[in-house]
Amino acid sequence: MTHVVHPYAHRLGIIRDWKSRWFGKKENYVDHLRSDVLLRAWLTKKLRGMYVSLIEIERSAKEYCISIHTSRPGMIIGRGGDGIEKLKEALKKEMRRSKIVITQDVKLDIVEVANPEANAAIVASMVAEGIEKRLPFRRVLKMTMEKVMANRDVKGARIAVSGRLGGAEMARREQIKRGGIPLQTLRADIDFAREKAYMTYGVIGIKVWIYRGMKFNDKDNKNK
């Protein structure tokens, strides 16, 4: 029997970096980890529908920096930057509610994703948006796959949806696949994301795999 491994965790430390970067001592490690998990979950829920692909957290001696990667930064920043200020105030309010103590200055960075069609999280959000608009799920999968494969950086992709598709009484799983996806090759740059589409009759689960070619380090390139 095979075991399914998360594509991101499988490559962690090889071609992937940690989403939270800080050094914690034994006495404050649990508090740091709890604050990161709670704030990331709150931001993911708060910014749903704004095409957020990644939330990175860095902690230094003087600064607690949260980097939000999105393909539509204007939706978060707002007119004249008032959106980012409101988000920061709401974040501080959530920290007080959850009893999260951060002694450093909290800083929010908005990073634009240059290639959204090659990003699994954004593609999953596009699929969820289409399904929630009551479009036929097969048409959503086909249209999204065509957009993804039109990008020259993408070598292969797979999109899977599961649940009560089309409002059917019995749940099932459907998927569409193009190109190759070498899941067991550690240097293969595979982006993976999960998303949910919330319908009146239940939740539709969405999984997206996008293969963007092989990653080689400088030493390997020089030897070739």
C-alpha cells in the first residue's frame, strides 16, 4: 500500500523553505508556534476571495513581519492604503481576543504574485469561485485547466473536485489532468493547494497540483 505524502512537506528543506522563519527557545517555542498558527488561520479566512497564495511570517528581535502574497494586491491595500491600515487594526484586535502577546512591532507586507496561473492556491480559489457561482463544475475545470496550461512555465497540472457535485445525492470525485506530474521526484517543482467551495447543500473539496519543471542548484548547472 502506498502512502500519500504532501508535495510541499515532501520537498521541505530541499527546494522548499519554511513558511514561518524564526528561532525560538524552549520556554517560548509553544507561544510562538501558537501565535503563527492562529494568525495565519485568521488571515486566510479574512482574506478569502482576494486570491491569496501564501502567508509567510518572519520574527526578529524588533519586528514581526507578515508577508501576504496575492495576485490582486489592490484589493487588500485599498484606496490610498486605507485597506492595509484597517487590516492591521483588525489583526491587533484578533491578537487581543486570542490573547496573543507579540512584543515586536507588527508589519504587514503585500507581495504581488507575478504569475497567478502557475500558482496552485490561486488556481484553487478560481475553481472555488466558479463552483460557488453555480457554474457547471466540468466547465469550470476545463476553462481553468486551459488557462493554466496556456502558461509556458507550467509543464503539467491536475485539478480534482470531490463532494456532492452538481447537487447530486451521492458524493463523488472528478478530476482533470494535463501533462506530467512527477510527485516522487524531489527536485520537481510541484505546487499543491487545497480549497473548499461552500454550497447550500454541502462543501465541495478542491485539490490542485501544478508542475513547473525541475529545480537545479548552481552546482548542478555548472557540472552540466
